[in-house]
Amino acid sequence: MWRIRFQQQQISLVMLLIFAASLGFARQKQLPSVRWDAGAAGCTFERGDDGRYRWTMTGQNLTVSILMDSQELTKSRRRFYHLLGAYVSVTYNGQEKFEFPADVRIDFARHHDVLEAYLDPAELSNKLQNDVDTLVFETERQIKKDPKSSEEKTERLREYEKDAAEFIEFLSTQSLEPVEQTLNPGNRESHGWVFFATSNKWVGPWKEREDFIISVWMKDKIWQFPVSLPPSPGDLILRKPDD
């Protein structure tokens, strides 16, 4: 009997320690937040003639901007893995140094408030390259079974490989690197594109209008940007034609 009671006490102690640890972690992560608000001091909004929206919030020694295409929902449906993209820019105006964690997250407000961190561009590139290699193997296998389909399948494969190579190049040169960066008077800005997965089972297909909260996590506070797409009828943009 005493052994059973002793084991129960051990289990209770372990559970208590786990709870205490998780509570401590939660408290550690409860950072204050500042939220972009139209008309508020330091908050600006721009509509570009390229069809993009920019939300900017300026605080002491720091300016954070989020840029998204007004047609991003449509574009994401055609992008690899239906990724949702945004451009993030952080500018430090102080004279000391600032540690930028490069931690950007999105809250899918109309989909159970699913929270996602942005994808590591190197891992995303590797996944896409592996999928290309798999498609090459599968296409060759299908052509051997049906040689008459060679031209059609080869052309389709080449188009896929071309699009994949361009996106991999974009990820390697235009992405925000997911590593802590030190900003200072000699290196004031960190910027780049971030992509979020939308394959979570709780997200599902896009609704006619979507609300997101894009959060840029710093060490001392969270900068939050509420975003709604597509634009409302009174908010439409006339895009400038490409040259």
C-alpha cells in the first residue's frame, strides 16, 4: 500500500514540476504589445501604385513596416504550397545597437486564430527541390509506360522546373533570414520576404475576406499589424502597368 501511495506522490510531484515549468515559460513569453491603429501617433498607411499596401509603425529608435499585395489571397492560390507572403522591414535609428530576433508570426483570425511562424527559407527551398526531384522521377516513369505522352509530360515538367528554380532563387536572395541580427548605426535595416504555411487543417480554403494579425516579436515587446484582404470597395487600387 505504501508503495502505491509513494508512486502517487511521485507522479503528483512530477506533474507539479511540469506545470510550474510551463507556467514560468508562459510568463516569460507574455510580452507587452503595441498595435498598429489608423490615425494613431506613429502609425501610417500607404497604397502603392504597384498594388501593394504598406503599414508602418514608428517607436523610439525603431520603425517597423509590413507590406502586402492587395491581391495576395489570389496570388497565394497560385504559389507553391499556397504560401501567404509578406515583406517585413525593421529600421533602427538609435546610436547603440539593437538585437532583432527576426521572429515574425501570423494569426489567421478567421480560422480559429491559428498562429504560424514564418517558414525557414532554406528548409522551404530544400522541400521544393526534393519535390522537383520526385516529379522528375515520376515523369520519367510515366513516359516509359506511355512513350506517346513524352512531349506533353516533358513540357509540363520543364515549366514546373523553371518556376521552382525561380522561386528557390527568390527565397535565397529576397527572404528575411530567421536568425538574430544586430542592428547599429553601420547596419540600420533588416528586411526581406516571409512566407507562411496555409496547409494547417484549421485554416482551409480562403474566405471571401480574410483578417490577419502579423506580429513582429522583439525581445521587449510585440509589434502587431492587423491586415484585412482583399481591400474594401472604397479601398481599391488602380495598378500602374508594368513597363
